Amino acid sequence: MAVHPAAVSNSFLRHFIFWGLFLPLLSMILVPLVWPDQSIQKAEVAMVNDLGGDVVGLNHQTDRAFKRWFVDTKVVSATETFFAGKATLKAAKEGTKVSSQWIYGVWMMVYRAIWRLKALSTVFFVPVLCLAVPALVDGLAVRARKQYDWQSDNPAVFYSSTHAVTVAVGLFVCLPFLPVTLTANLLAGLLVLFTFAIWFAAANFQ
């Protein structure tokens, strides 16, 4: 049973559930109704290739993972059969067509999410570590200096900083499911946001 973010009392956990669970699930339900074609865009393939990723190997890994998890287990065929159904009336046939296109779009989103996860782990994981770790260390050093100078903590700043990290992490979790084309500029912007959020939270941690 899905947990609605509003039902969680902890605000930090509520925001993470929204970004990391509720929003991806909502995207998988609604987006294929409007755009059933959720294939991987050529711009994303070109981006991975330009960043030094092995696109051919990435495609093979994604094919194997999707086949092992969803095709060999008969999950894809079962859902397609269920939503295809048997319709005789014209209106029922139209509804069946829509539902078949929808479940097809859902599985395309799942495939694309797997591909994106593998791609990001290949070309984006190292830059995240290279920036996030120094940001964390520098933020902790700033916090230690504040404590040494007997500077008082600001609860509002601490609250804002922790929420910034929650939103940044949630965005990364949600990223593979977003119905947008991932570009180098978008990833760079998210990387800057994530790095700043880590530093800000570490510098104001209580």
C-alpha cells in the first residue's frame, strides 16, 4: 500500500517520500496516458557517448536486466494481456487500445529508468563523489569554526539546509523517472544544487 506524503508527520521524511516515491509513481501512472512513447531520446544517448560512456555495453546491460527482472518472470506479458483484454463494442475497443498503449508506455518508462540509472552510475557517480565529499568536509570545517568562535546556531537556517539536502537527494532518486530529456546542462545544474545542499547542511548541522 502506497504511503501518501501528507500522512507522514516528519517533514523531512515526508519530502523524501514525495520526491523519491510518490512523484516517480505518479509519473509512471500519468505520463504514459499523455505520451505513451517513453523511449530513450537520442540526445541522452549522445550525452552519454560524449561523456565517455559505453552506449553499446549500456544497452546490453539494460536489455539483460529488463529481461531477467520483467520478461523472464512473465510480468510484462501478464500485464499486457490483462490490459489488452477482449472487447467487442467499439467504445470498449477504444478503451482497450488506450489501456494497451498506457501499459506499453509504463514498461518503456521502466526500461528507460534502468538505462538512466546505469548510465548515471557510469558517467555521473564519480563527479558527484568528487564534489560532494569535499563539500561535506569543508562544510564540517565551517561548522567546527563556528563552534570554536561560540557562534549561536540558527534553527531556521538548519531547517532550511536539511530540507535542501532532502530535496536534492529526492531529485536524484526521481531523476530516472522524470519525463524530460537528460542533458549535460541539466545534470550539471543538479550537481551544483546537490553539492551546495551538502555543504550548506554540513555547515549548519546541529
